[in-house]
Amino acid sequence: MKHLFRPEKPEAVKEVWPGQFTESSWLQSLLALPRPLAVITTRKENGAPNACPDDVPLLVGGGTEYSSLIAAAIRGHTYANILREREWCINLISSSMESEWRKTIQYNGTDNDELSDAGFTPEQAETVGAPRIGECLINLECRLGWDRPLYDGSTTHLFCGRVTAVAVHDSIVSHGLEERLRALDLPYGVQDQINPITGQVLNRFTLLGMRPDALHPY
């Protein structure tokens, strides 16, 4: 037997933190799907680096047109920075950078260098003004193509940007798939998981590392 759930939140399901089901759908807590993590970097109005911990955005395209689709909360700095600067970088982090990834939330100021404050090294990008993270083995540089609200009245805004360059570190550029995944050591984030029938919180937000023994060929 399968339970059928609709977008409307069941009465038993309560927010784990205030505004959770305004910022995101309760269905995320139902699915609790692991998603690889990244840091989206932009420039603040004073030119300082801004860091937004996030999932790896949707990457799609063909030919010379390769694009990233990211979602940003309209109350956040990333939203304002992209509307003003029209560019950003996607930085793939490793499990060893979990502490710095979390600190980008703590050092979320208006004028400060969030990368340096969190323990990352800002790095000059080649095709955009937004900074890259020096410690990351893969960085994608993006320039805004179009943007729109997720839906009328949404607190989430969609940005689609053309990937203008991808920086790949020498240490992995010649690696095969399994060797590259081991070197990248990608962490995965899992949303708060809630039992939709009882409302029990089964686990809070969790980070999962990519274990070498978890790699299996199809």
C-alpha cells in the first residue's frame, strides 16, 4: 500500500524552525532526498565576497549553451547581489569543508568578507567579477540570462545563468569517474525528515559524506 500526499501540509506536520514551510515546501521533509552541497558566491555592493551555502544547482544545456538554475530567497543577500551584479559562481565543496560551509551562515554580514571570515580563500574568477573559492576543486562561473519568481507571491526567486567558464583543479582534471569522486569527497545534505502521519521529526538537517566504499558501478 502507498500513502498519497498532496502539496497541502498535513495537520500533524509542524515546523521544526519558524518559517520553514514558507521558505520551502513540506514535501522536502517528506522526501528527505540527499543533495550535493555547494557555496554560491556573489559580490556585495561594497565589492566584498558574499557566500550562500546551498545545494548544487540544476545544470543543463547543449552545445555551447550550458546553464545553471538556482533558487534564492528574496530576503537574502544573494538575491539582491545577483539582481545588481548579474553574475555568480558555484563552488563544489568537499566533506572536509563542512565547518567552513556552516560558518558562512554565521558570518552573514552586510559589508564583511564572508569567505575569509568563514575560513575560505577568495580567488579571482576569469570571466565574472564574483569570487571563486580557492579550496574548491571545481568552480563554475555564471552570468545571468533570465530571472523570475517561482510563482506569483513566492518568497523564492529563480535565476538562470549561462556558465561562462568552469575551473577544474590540475589534481583531478585527468581522473576517471571513481577516482574523481573520491578526490572531490562531495558531502550531501538531507532536509529535516518528518513522519507525515505522526508528525515525528525523524532527523534534523544532516550532512552525509561520500564514502569510497559507497561507490558502485551501474
